[in-house]
Amino acid sequence: MTTTHHRRVAAGGLVLGPLLFTLADLLRRLIEPTGINSATTITRAVDQHRGAWLAAGLLSVASAYCFVAGVAGLITTASGRGARFTTVGAVLTGIGAVASVGHAVAFYSPYALYDTARITASDIEALDRASETSPLLIAIVVLFMIGMMVGPVILLFGMLRGRRTPVWSFVAAIVFVACGSTSGAAAGVLAIAAALAAFIPAARSLTAPSPIRLQHPAVQGSIQPR
């Protein structure tokens, strides 16, 4: 596989990763009841939308692999102005993407299992509270949140400094992160648009032809008029 093919794969990952991630999040928002939810109410909602809930979980997991492929391409091509920010942001985003797999399994699976097992509401709430004190789950959630909330902003800031992406791509990254901590389906739709606006220019920077610098030969001697 040539360098060009590697860059195309990475560019595809930079588009598919954010797209699948935000689509999964939108499905989750549409399934979860509005307002303050308990583990019991979410379990009941999942029972009515089993297929969509499974799809959301699978999309979330798939997005992680795409994200990692994409940011790996940005790390290997980072150079010059903004390279340090780009690399740090890409690494953080990659860490967040890897952690998102554990986060997706820990979030999407239990509610489906609660319903399948037909356990009581009190048991559901007890298990949910116990999960919030698990050191492993806490570590995964922290890595996920830091990686996916801080990483993209630093990444796109570095690419902006390197003039690889426009300023509105950096602004879109901030909107993308802000939507993640905002409830409601409208925020989920906006997150999709913001994610694409942020990462498509980053993907294009991997496939766009590099500018050719003309090498001017040194002039030896002087040109005498005839």
C-alpha cells in the first residue's frame, strides 16, 4: 500500500469516524426519554427500540476504529507550524476514541441486558449505582471525556496554525464538543453538521496535492549583452 493509499484511508477515517460517532449519539438521544432519566426509564425505552439501540452501540464502536485510522494519518503528516498542537490533539483524540469502545460497551449493553433478564427496578437502580463507583469504568469515562472533548479542539487549532484547515473548521470543532454536553435531539443534529464541518477539511488536507516549490538554479557569472 502506497503513501497515497495510506492517506486516503486516513482521510476516510477522519470523515467516517466523526459521522458514525455523532449518528450513534443522535440515535441515543432519540431513544432516551427527555428530562432527567433513571436507569429504569432508560431500560424501558430500550425495550421499545432494541434494534435502534443496538445500532447506536455498534456505530459508536465502529467510529473508534475510523477515528484512530484518521488521527494516525494526521500524526505522520504533521510538520512545521502547528505540528506540536496537531500531534498532541491527534493523540488525545485517538486515546478518547479507544476509550469510547469501553464506554460504549459499558453504556449500551447493560440497559439491553437489564431488560432481557427481566430484573426488578430496584435491582436495576442498584446495579447502575454500583457501576458509578467502579474504578475501571471511571478511568474509561475520564479518558473518553478528556480525549473526545479536548483532543479535537487542540487538533484543529494545530491544523489552523499550520494553515492546513480554515478558521471555521476550528470553530466547528468547538461547536462539536459543546453539543456533546448539551441534551436534546437538536443538539445531536447540530453535532453531526459541526463534526463534518470540522473534520472534512482535515481529511482534505491529507489528500490535497502538496504545493510544488520551484527550485531556481543559482546564476553563475553575469549575462553580458551582445
